Amino acid sequence: MAYSSPGATKPVNPAKKIPGQSASNPLNRLFRDADRRKKNRSEAIKVCEKYWGKKYSQNNKYQCDEFPFATTYQGAAQSLSEPTAPKNNFSAMPLVTAENRDAGILLGQFMTKNRIIDGKDDGFIVQIK
């Protein structure tokens, strides 16, 4: 949904253009800065709570998923760390906890296997087929 219907995702932003679809606007791995990863997750959780309620997790049945990933510099808190970055240029929604956790494990394995390094000097894209 973040790529196919970005304007329909939360948070609301009619001009939303989520990065990671092309080599000219890639995603970049965020590994060393644990505080920024936490901020990315925290900002996404704020969106899940705003649109699906404080109890969106239904006793941990769901987790707040975000795209771009919390482990990227383009995550939900990007505009807090980079003032020139567009605000609300991400998507967040509750997903089944086990599925979200498994996807996170696969993402970490992908980054390790493909030697994606931390920082803006190494980018990657996500294609949905």
C-alpha cells in the first residue's frame, strides 16, 4: 500500500512519496544509531495509536509496522532528525505480531547477506511483485 496507494496510508499526507522504489531515491540502512531506530518505531506507534486507538495491539496480537523500515534513515522519525526531510512521508499500520516479527528477521538477514552497510553511501530498493 505504501507504494501503490501512498495517499491512502496513515499518517495522512496527500503529497506522500515514499522512498525506496528507485536507485535515485533508495533506502539506507540504519544500524549503529539505536536511538534513531527507537525514534522511528516510536513515531510509527504514535500513528497506530492515533488511527487505530491506544489498544491497537490487542494484547500484543498486533504490532505497529512501518515503511520505510525503522532500520532505515528514511524511517518514520526522519523529519525529526533531518529538518529538510518531508514530514509524514511514511506508512504505519497494525500487522499480526508473528508476521511482522518474521518479516523483520528476514529483513535483517537480507541486509547481512547482501552486506548492506550503515549510512547514506550504500542504498537499496524494494520492489513489490
